[in-house]
Amino acid sequence: MRTTHPRLKARIFVWATILIAGLGWIPAMAIIFAGATTPTVLWQWWQVLLIGTVTGAAAGSALGVVLGWWAPRLGSVDS
């Protein structure tokens, strides 16, 4: 049976975590930028606050979906 050195396994785990987090931020940032570029100078302050809250929640949800899908597949460094 082939075993992997613990330090190598930890390094792979760290880089996989960084990759997954980076992939998760792609849709999140797209949503954030879409929400940030939507308001015009004619919008009321409460409308800007509302669109910021909605897009922030949507971006957080998108990030959570991506991380929630991929992170459990990583396992742990110890396994």
C-alpha cells in the first residue's frame, strides 16, 4: 500500500483549500460587482443600502454553495 508523507499531504491540503476558496470567490465577486454597479446617482440611500444587502447575501450564499460542495471532499490532513 502506498503512503504519502505527512508534510506533503498537508501541503496538498493547503493548496487545495486555497484553490477551492479562490474558485468560490469567482461567482461571489461577480455578484458583488453586479450589485455595486447597479445604483445610479438618482437612487435614494435606502435603495443603495437594500441592493447592497441583497447582493451581499447573494454573494455569501454563492460562496457558501461552492465551498459547501467542494470542502467536504478534501477530507482532513490527518485522514
